[in-house]
Amino acid sequence: MRDKSILIVDDVEINRELLSDIFSDNYKIIEAADGTEAIEVINSGHSIAAVLLDLVMPKADGLCVLREMNRTGLIRQIPVFLITSADNRSQLMQGYDLGAVDVIKKPFISAFLKCRINNVIELYEHRHNLECIVADQIKKLNAFNQSLVETLATVIEFRDYESGEHVKHICILTRILMERLSDMYPEYHMPQSEIDKIATSSILHDVGKISIPDRILSKPGRLTEEEFEIMKEHSAKGCEILRNIPEIMDKEIYGYSYDICRHHHERWDGKGYPDGLKGDEISIWVQAVSVADVYDALTSDRVYKKAFDHETAVKMINDGNCGAFNPKVLKAFNSVLDVIKCKKQEMQMESLKRKAEIKQSASGG
């Protein structure tokens, strides 16, 4: 363990020397004469296995050191042992509340002290190793889920090239809008990890289009009333597809995907489909996907229409030409229009480049 250090913090030099003699055979020893020095050492990036911390010191006491370690989050990574000759229960309880793992009373028995501290250090290292293993498994699971979702989206693209491009755009636009909603409104706040899952899940919002007949999906003109009713079935059909894969998908991504797939055509005033949900009956992530979906559809070429420019699309959404939306979602949308416009232009350029490459490859160039 010589590659790790034990930090001994005590204003009495003889105490530091005694503790140093106990642990110097197995660890590098770093000494600090007060809390201020200790904080500098802890924040300097040393590989510290444990801190032996006197409570009563000049300048900054042991509790100050613990508060700083809580602020930086290092208290979860480094075990701290309080060293004291006093029996101040209030002060000791404060130390425990701030994350200290044990109290060492002076005078101490060397062999007993060595066993106690080595055991805790090994426990912390074992926990750290487990956390690393879990983090690696989560990373692999997230990569698998992303791959699964993208594979399903690719299936859509084989059926309908425009939808293939569309789902990629929705993922990016949904993330932008959800991040803004999270910043603007406390009731909609979410950690970035959840926003990322929602953005990934949004890719599957149109997965049900796999089941729509080509004559309707690729019709160049306006759909008849009967054809539109068939097209509307894609939200429910998508849920039927998703119901067959929950065991191999992250539980939360599955939940978001199912909700988004079924309800991304619901509207704030209750005039959407398939369930006629109204207001906050529609989850906020579905509301975000709905606005992103409408914006991208308006600003993209379709077999039945040419793309509207950014400004016209924004006006149509705000004027209610595409159905009613939550005023808070619209406010968030309008506050990031510059970002959305820029991203849309980037995506359009990538799409044109991709189409040119496909055309060149097909011609044998």
C-alpha cells in the first residue's frame, strides 16, 4: 500500500510522530499541523487512503476540514478518523454527522489502532472497486440501449427515409428543449442523466410507422379522412411493438419510449390523439417531444409539401396552427430559437451531404 498516503492532522508534533511510526511501514505519511494545511493537502490531489484528524486545533479545527470534504464530495472517497482526548459529545456527533467513520481516543493502543484503520481502508477500497464495476456495467447497458433504439430507428428509415432523418433531429431538439425546461421551471427540473434517456427514447416516437401501408406513408398528396385515421394508428401500433421488447431494454428508457410513442400527438387542449389527454395529463417529456416533432416536420421537406423556413414554422407553432401547446413549453421553446435554428441548419447540411454520398455510391463514383 506504499503508493497510498495517510494524512495525519494534529497541532501537537509528538502525536503526529507517534501515529507516523505506527503506519509508516505500510503507507506514505503526510503531516499537517492544522486544518488549513490539511485542506490544502486534501485538495492537492494526493492519493490519500485515510485521514487521522484531530478535532481541536488552531486556525481551522477538525470540523472545518470535514465541512470542506463534504463540499468537495471527498468525504465519500476518503475515510476520516477523529482523534481526540476530550469527551465532547456534541462535537463528536457533529463529526459523525459530517461523515467521520470512527473516533480514536487518546492515548491509543498501536496494534489495535492499526487493525481498525487498515480494515476500514480495505472496506473503502472494496466499495470503490464495486462502484467502478457498477459504473462500467451501467455504461455498457446504456450503450446497448442506445444501440437497440438506433437499430429500431434504422428499421423506420428503411421504410421511410424522411422519418429516418426526422428521428435523428427529434433526439437533438428534444434534448435542447428539455434542458431549457429543466433550467427555467423547478417543477420540470431533471438531472442530465434523465434528460439523456428522454432524448434517446424520443427516437422511437414514430416506430409504429413500420406498420403503416406504403400507399399511405409515402402518399405525395393530402391524406383522405380514412387514410388519416389509419396513419393515426401508428402511435398505438408503436406501443404494440415496444411491448415485445421491455425485457431487453432499460426500464426507464422503455417507460419514456412507451409514453412518448403513444402520446406525442396529444395536445394541451385535449384535442389530440389517441387518448384525448389534456393539460398536465400529458407528461412534460411528451410535451417537449411534441413541439420538437412539429417544428422538425414543418421545417423539413415531405412527399406532400416543401419545407417552411424557420421563422414561418415558429410563427405557426406560436399561433396555434399546429394544435395547442403548454404556454411554459412554448416559452422555453422561444427562448432557445437561436440554438434550434443553428442545430437545424447543421442537421440539414449533414442530410444533404449524406444524400450526396448515397447518390455517388449508387452511381459507382
